[in-house]
Amino acid sequence: MKTIQSTLVLMALASSSAAFAATDFDTLDVDGNGAVSLAEASVDAELLGQFEELDTNQDGELSQDEFSKA
């Protein structure tokens, strides 16, 4: 159920033109778990392109510290 909710939220963000300007950590952290997943980062093309490099611990998510280095 949580996956469905997250997917619906991401779809809503992707359909919004504001989503593509979203560069704020809290805005991108849609599920509020304190990390930006690859799916959450996908609404920002620039961040998506840097995701692997920024994910220094290779856990598939960006912490706020990793994100701040973008």
C-alpha cells in the first residue's frame, strides 16, 4: 500500500511543472523518510544524472548530507 501511495505522489509531482524545478531536499523527500530515493530524484533531471556519484555509500538513497553536495 505504501508503494502505491508513493507511486501516486511521484506521478502527481511528475505531472506538475513545479516538480522539475524542485531542488529542495524536503520537497524531493516525498515519503518523508529522511532520504531521497532514485524514484524521488527522477523528477529532477539534473539530480538524476548525478545520483550515482552523490550516493557515496551506495545505498540507493541520498541522505541530506549527500544531497547537499549536489
